Amino acid sequence: MKIRPRRLRSTQAIRDLVSDVHLSPSALMQPIFIKEGLAAPTPIDGMYGVMQHTEDSFLEILDEAVAAGVKSVMLFAVPTRRDASGSEATNPDGILSRSVRKARAHIGDRLALVADLCLDEFTDHGHCGVLALDGSVDNDSTLEIYGEMATALAKAGADFLGASGMMDGQVGFVRGVLDDNGFTNTGILAYSAKFASGFYNPFRNAVESQLQGDRRGYQQDYRRAGESLLELELDIAEGADIVMVKPALAYLDILKSASEISSVPVAAYVVSGEYAMIEAAAAAGVLNRHAAILECLTAVRRAGANIICTYWATEIARKLKENL
Ligand code: PBG
């Protein structure tokens, strides 16, 4: 007898029947950029169609996400005023808190709202925390600010705070502050394994980052794999509700091991540079855009992501829903 694996590949119906990895709209999370004082939606350099939104225009993006079957959005804000300590981040009437409040009032519980919990958009030096005298990012004084920011965002109505700063102890610290202030139902989506990556550049245009230098003093070194598991275990022990691996496509191995050990849902962020690579190749006519996107997102799912944060979320969700 000859073993013939091709039998299970012979028709679309049979291939569908035996497929075991599925993308669904509900697993996709849509990032959204909202810029303070902006008059009209504005394209972002290197982000191929992703816009900076006004405080009103982003509400339509929420409606589109809901209509497509997406269940969550990740909100990033671009403030007009930046300073050394990122003080607009903790302002209860600052752009991010305001946007969360508006989003909640507009969409109710139909979307899970994740608010970015980090200082990089708010500091005039562009780092994810405040600086010590020697210019390094000061871990523990940054935690204090994250705590204040978390309280403002929780009060504004965020379901989850996206702890993306890679400070040690941030999940436990923020969890403690939230609980002490009565926000026991506000969750933490921890960017547990976040690498210092060359794939974040378009995002930095999106938030008009002021960063000089890099984040290698706090984000992970991509030459060390095992450390991600330590970060993951710490975040889960500190109370993370969801853990995240970022970037996604260049880190499928990390994602796979994270999904094997995690007792909480695992998310993966297909970041701006990964998005731009495919968009640029498609624009140059060297890739079939839709096929490449589906293949990559399915690979992220196959590697173990329960949730995929991607700039294609609403578009792909719509196509999945319509069976395109
Ligand atoms: C920083 C942050 C970054 C991204 C999300 N949050 C950039 C960075 O760490 O420099 C990147 C996301 C993307 O590239 O799509 N808080």
C-alpha cells in the first residue's frame, strides 16, 4: 500500500474539511491612532492606508470594526503637548483618556477597548519611561506614572490596559494600583515578550515619536529566546489577563513556546514594519496582497496566537465574514 497524503488535498471541500487552523474575525484586534487637534484623517508615512484619526473620525472606525465582527481595538493617542515626564499621559482629560471615554460612550460593550499604557507617545524624548540623571530609563519612577495613567484610563472606561513599556514589575504594580482604586474589573494585556525591533519604524511615524537612539535598554534582545519565557511567567504571576508576543512574524518560535506554557490567552502583534513589508511588496506587484496577508495571519494563529493584533483586522474580518 502506498501512503497518499495528496488525497486530503484533492478538492477545496476536502481541504476545508481537514484544515485545523482557522482565522476568525473575533480573534482580530484593530489598532487605531487618534491625534489631538487633527482636523481630518491623515495618511501615515509607511503605513499604506492606515490613518491618524481625529477625535471624531475614529468613531467610524469602531463602527466598521463591529460590523466586520472584530471584537477589540487597541487605542494609541498622539498628544499635542509632550514633556520629559509625559504628563499628558496621566491627565484624565488628555487625548487618550478622552478618546477612551468617547469610544465607550459610542460603542458600549460591543468592543473590548484596549488603551495603550506607555509613555513613549507622551514624552519629549520618546522613551517609554522617565529618564534617570544618567539618561537611562528609570524603572521604578516610571512604574509610579504607569499607575497614575492606568487609573485615569480605567476610570475612562478601558476594558484592558496594554502594558507595552517593558519595565520590570509593571504588571504587578499596575494590578495593585488598579485594585487599590476599585478597578478590579479592568484587565491587563501585557506585552510580555516585546523585542527591540527594526520593524517598529512606521509606527513611530504614526505616533510622531521623538525617539533618538533605541530601546535596547528595556525591550528584549532578539538574540535571547529563553528570556521570553521568564518575562511571560513573571507577567502571568503578577496578574496579566492576556500576554502578548511582539513582533509576530519574525518571532513565531517565541509565540509557539509562549502558547505552550501560557495559562492565559496569548496575543501576537503583527507590527507596522511587518505590515509595511507586505503592503510594499504588493504595491510593487511582486506579491498577491490578499493571499500573502491570509497566509501570514494564519501562520501567526498556527503558531499559537489566540488573538492577533493587526492593521488588517477589520479588512480581513470583513472578507472572512463574506467568505471572500
Ligand atoms: C511603544 C509601542 C511601539 C509599538 C507599539 N507600542 C513602538 C516601540 O516600542 O517603539 C509598535 C507597534 C508597531 O510597530 O506596529 N509603546
